[in-house]
Amino acid sequence: MDPQSDYEIDELISAKSIAARVESLAKDIGTYFENTEKLIVIGLLRGSFVFIADLVRELEMPVEVDFMEVSSYGDTMESSREVRILKDLRGEIEGRDVLLVEDIIDTGHTMHHVLSLLQSRGPKKMEVCALLDKPSRREVKVDVRWIGFEIPDEFVVGYGIDYAQLNRNLAYIGKVRPPN
């Protein structure tokens, strides 16, 4: 059965709002890291790939892009709280300035795990930028310097974020709801 037939999607954040916020975030990030030789931008796959592509195009500084793939959801709408590293970085971050880019901060377990792992590799400076934040769901404290949008406790898709690998291609962020 097609998972998409089990739900409908209501627009929560428009493509235009996302584009404006990404531009604003890039300006803030550029100012913060203005003295870096080269910023290592690490995207957490798969949900951040659209956000990271748009964000790095707005950064007016030398950047290197790398990716990690982590999983705590699988094909469900609830985090398992068990974080698995499916793909690690290709490059080294020791002594480098790092920006970790995530699609959504929910319980905080995934980000806490990834930050602990990356901090152990000795970056010079490491900050986090998340497109979406659900503070009402937080179970583990994580420091996120830049947040695109704070959202309510809703399951969302679009702009790279999926449900069972569907809807990543939506240009907006949509709230998933059961059909009427």
C-alpha cells in the first residue's frame, strides 16, 4: 500500500518564506565565520540535502561540503531514540571551523549523539544550524546557534524532509495529517 494515500499535506511554511529565511541565515553564518579560512559544512542526510544546497549557495566564503547519514526514524513518524551512523565523513575536521546542518531538531537525541562524536574529532569551532526546531519535543539539551523556523509538534514533510522516502521534492514544508 502507498503510504501517501494514508495522509494529506497542509502547507505550513511556504517556499518563499523558506528562501528568505535561508538568505538571512547565510548572512548571519557568514558574519559569524567571517575570519575562517574555509568553512566545513556538514549536512546530515538525507533530510538536510535541499537546505544545505540552498544555504551553501548563499554563503559568500570558501566552503567545503561533507555529509553524514544518521538514522533514528526509519519509515515511522516516531524517533526510535537509537541513533545509527549509516555514512561517516570523508574528510577530517580536526582544527577546522565546522557548521553542522540539520533539517529538524526534535527530541535532540540524534543531534546530541552526532555533536558528541564530532567534538571528539577536535574541530576548532563547531556550530549547528537547523532548518526546523520542535522545542516542545526536546528530551536532550542541544545547543543550536541558528534556527530557521520553530514549529509545533507536527510531523512535517517537504524541502528534503520525507515520510517513508516520499515528499522530499515539495518546495514547501507541509504538515502531515490523516485524511478527513
